[in-house]
Amino acid sequence: MAFSLFRPSDSKRRTRGNRLIGKAWLIVIFVVLTGMNYAGTFVLPYIGQFAPYYQGALFIATIWNSVLLAAIWNKQGWARFFLAAFLLSFVAGQLICFPDILLHYPSLRGEGLNIVILLSCTNILAAVFLVLSLDIQWLSRPNND
């Protein structure tokens, strides 16, 4: 099966491959988001007194990513939009907090900032993919068995 982001929907005939591809994409999203949240912990030495807060935010983000991806896996359509909103709000929180951290800790401007930017871009791409992917949309509908 090919990648089906913008394939026209044919509601009369859906194959089992769509469900399998949707679940494969959910696994990929889970691994990438969890990996990026783990990579975010490498920023902790750079940000001094803000490290416990950022570590807590990454831990909470990992838990909620897992819970909402499990809800999508179990055909809860609302979870797809909640996860997209959660990922985008996490990025917004980083955009609000990091300018202040950059002023106090100039050592973050090197590799630490690159990790934070990569984490933000990954969250944005995952949110857009969750909303636009037809396989994940079809997987999250409760009536498709």
C-alpha cells in the first residue's frame, strides 16, 4: 500500500490494509514522539534552574502522547484532535518559555536549542499528520470493523 495522505475517499470499498497502515503510522508516531521527548532530556544540563520543570513537562507529554495514541488505536475519534491540540499547545508553551530561558542561559544557544527546535518541528508535523492522514482518520472511526 502506498502512502495515502491525499487519496480521494471511497467509502464503499475499504480494504483491511488501511487499518494496518493506520496502525503502522500510529506506531511510527509513537516511536518518533517518545524518542524526541527523550532527546529533549539532553537539553536539561543547559537550562539550569528550569530543568526540573522542563523534565516534568516532557514526562507529562510522553504520558499523554501514549494515552491519546492508545485511544486513537481503540477507535476514539476525538483523541486524534485532542492529541493534535496537545502537541501544538506544547510547542506554543516552548515558544513562550524559551526566549526567557535563552536570555538567562546563553549556553543553550548551541546544541540545546537545536534539540528544542527539532522537538517542536516534530510535534508540529505529527499534529498535522494526525489531522490529515486518511488512514488514521479511517482507523479512528468507531464503525469501521
